[in-house]
Amino acid sequence: MNLEAILDGVRADVSGHIGEGKVADYIPALAKVDPSKFGMAIVTVDGDAFTIGDAAEPFSIQSVSKVFTLTLALGRVGEGLWKRVGREPSGTPFNSIVQLEQEHGIPRNPFINAGAIVVADTLLSGHEPRETLGEVLSFMRHISGDEGIVIDREVARSEQQTGFRNAALANYMFSFSNIHNPVEKTLGVYFHQCALSLSCIQLAKAGLFLANNGKLGGSNHSVVSAERARRINALMLTCGHYDASGDFAFRVGLPGKSGVGGGILAIAPGRAAIAVWSPGLNANGNSATGTRALESLARRTGWSIFG
Ligand code: GLN
């Protein structure tokens, strides 16, 4: 398969749509991002990389980080994590609070904000926020093979100053004893993980273990077991795009995780990891043109988990 030619085709398919959608402005630092950016990277399980557009430019990965903190948390606490967070799609927006009261402070899944805050809290236990963030950062550098990955402190600060909803979620869950550390510390970890800054190339490399039976690309080194990689992919498919997860599965047919920075990581099991970035979001807070580009890529490659 000529992935270079396929990417040119994808670019042609989306060229009239670059800049569509609305850049997230509830985090002031993200409102400044140029909406006409567009990049895409494919990294295959053989280690080949193909890119178009702004694929080498770092952007704020935001909620895509939740895939990586979930991976770390499962490594730390194992299946016990599922006592504190569910694994069902929520059918509600990423920052919704409504289900938490009825479900006694147990978030539906690890990819809505409430669930990711619980995951951050499990990573924080027994550590100071600085140490937990150091662990997250070294994990990202290790799995991407790139020591240049950093956290954008301006984005983290910006979110900290305006993160009233996340503070509400965390305080509410604390009242049900589902946050075990001081709320400000747990939120500090969460805001900083969301402020991880990666390019499409770095993000596709970081996600490759999920396409490669849990192993690092081009090596036999396991990040997680094959079973765990499959399960993380299952959660990405069912919950990775919040209340638009069904629509993403229908249009793209691959596990995917979005972030309000306009990035999406998609996994074609056994084949490749794909990262796309286009800052304009649709009404569900997912990249509008990024989704369109993945839809085009899936059609052109025939990659789908549905046969
Ligand atoms: N940091 C963002 C928030 O908590 C992440 C949301 C997202 O990317 N969907 O609101």
C-alpha cells in the first residue's frame, strides 16, 4: 500500500475544510492557536513514518493524554482501577457532572473528565504531583522514543485558572471518597497531563504500542500485554469521543481518542497508529477536520476493525 499517495489523497479530500469548526476558547491559551493548522502522521508497526502538513509541530494533546495515564494507572493498580471508574460510554459531554450523583461519584469511564481525574488521582497516591508528572513525562518519552517531549506550562496555568468545572467534578467525587488526595494536587496533575505538547509524529509513535499487541514499534519490548492493549483500544472505540463515540465508530471504524486541542489518535490494530491535528472542533468538542481526515484515510486504506 502506498501510504504516501494515500496521504496526498486525504489532503485533497480535506483541503476545502481546513479551518472549519471552532477552536476551544474556554482554555484561553488554546484560543490563540491558528485554526488553519493541519497535520497528519501515520507510523506503521514496521516503524515506517508518513506525514503531511504540520505533522512536526507540537500542539496541546489535552484529552488524548488520558489514554496514556490510563495505561500507567492500569500498570500501577491493575484491575482494581475498575472499582473507582466504569467502562461504559457516557452519552454525555466530556465535562458533564449529571451522572455522578446517581452513580455515587463513580465516573462512567476513564476518558470523560471525571474519569480521567480519578485516574490522575490513582497515579498521585504515594507521590508529590511533581513526581507523578515526571513519571508521565518519562513514560511519554520512552514509548515515543523521543526525549524532546515537554509539558506546556502556559497551557497548564491557563487551564488551572479557568478549570472551574473540573474543580467541581473533583470536589464532588471527593465527597464520595473517590478522590484520595487533596483536590488541588490531583487537579494539578490532571491539568499538566492535558498540557502535554506533542507533534503528530510524536503522538503516533507514542500510540504505536496499541497497534502492535502492546509492544514498542520495531522491538519486542512490551509496554502492556496484548490483552491490555486490546482492552484500551475497546475503551477508545466506545468512549474516546464522548457522546460522539458512536458517530466516530460509524464514520472511521477505528479506536480513537480526541482532545480539545484538535488532536486525535487513532489505532489500526496490527497496522499503524495515526495522529491528526486540526484545531477547529465540532459541537462535541472533537476535531472537525481531523475526523474528516481519518474518515478519508480509513476509506482509502480499507482499515477498519469491522471487517
Ligand atoms: N483539559 C481539558 C479539560 O479538562 C480536556 C478536555 C478534552 O480535551 N476533551 O477540559
